[in-house]
Amino acid sequence: MGAQTILHGVSLAVPEGSIVTVLGSNGVGKTTLMRALSGVYRVSSGTIRLMGEDITGLPSHAIVRRGLAQAPEGRQIFGAMTVAENLRLGAVGAVDPALLEQVLGMFPILRERYRQRAGSLSGGEQQMLCVGRALMARPKLLLMDEPSLGLAPKLVKQIFDLIVTIRCEGTPVLLVEQNARAALAIADYAYVMDGGRIVLEGPARELARDDRVKAAYLGGHAHA
């Protein structure tokens, strides 16, 4: 079976100090985009730049070392390992005690569960561990793929508050999220994908008022 092209002419940017969100239905290429950016999937054309450096075609571990980390869809923590071991795996090189303390300060529940097996954590705690592990790489850009998936509404709010905190502490975030209302509420800029293409983009506040976005993702109704 031959290779299939999923993304077509996708062009986006994440300015420093910003949250940028990518919206779209299931199967439009959002997760493929994230995996291409992080080196899991190879791109056949185009260029990926991080802080001006061309990282196109580099393996994932090299991309992480250059400052791009991902909190993947489905969390993908190591359930048989402890919280401490999962966090250490996220570090590039030796664990920086000051950075570890900063991450544990951001996620107090991880400090409480530090010696527990990660598989014993609740879904929300596992998501926090997933994000904390990515932050242990001290990223210049953090990719977050569906962080609210499967979480109760109260935990969803915690996760989105956390994303704002991460941005405020200096790490820009590229957020793929099905919860369009919550994503647009915290994002600075938004892209809408369909069929592997960017079909709409603009400041998040403007897209939140766009009738097409309301009809498709916010439960509103487009005007005739």
C-alpha cells in the first residue's frame, strides 16, 4: 500500500508568548499535523522551523533536544513506572532539580503521588503527568493534543487554566482540541482544519464570533 498524503499546504505559526489552537472534526489531520511537527511522521515537502531553525526531517529525539515537546493525545504515560520515573523520562539529559521542583510546584498532586505507579492515577492526574513530563524537556514550544479528552468538566477547567499558566510562564503552546469553546476562550489565534487543509484562521475572539465556527463547533446557528 503506497504512502498517503494527509496534510495539504498547511501553513501556521506560533508566536512567542502565545497560545494558538487548531480546531476541526475527527479525522481532518490535526493529530497528523502534531506528529509531523514532532518528527514522528516524516514530511514529504515543506519546512518546519523552530525559533528560526530548520528542524524538517530530524528524528523526534533531536527535535526534543532543540526545544519542541509534545503532550500527546491519549496521554501515553508509562503506567508501570512511578510518577517520578515518568517525569525523569521527559528530561533532556540529567534531571535539573530546580526544573523538577518548578514542575511539581505547578502540579501539587504529582508531588503527592510522586512514588506511586502512574497507572494508579486518575485520568486527570495522568493528563497532568503527561504535561509535566513534556515540561521536563524545558520546551521552547509545547504541543498539546486533545488534553481535555475524557475528562470531567471540572478537570477540563483545571487543564485549561494550566495551559494559560504555562503560557504566562514563558512557554508558547500549540493546542489541538475538540472542545472548541474552551480552546477559543484561552487562545490568541486559531486555525480551522478540514480535509488536511487550513480552511479558516484568525484571532481566536473573532473566530469565536464567526457564524461558520459557531455552527460547526460551538452549537450555534449560521445566518442565512
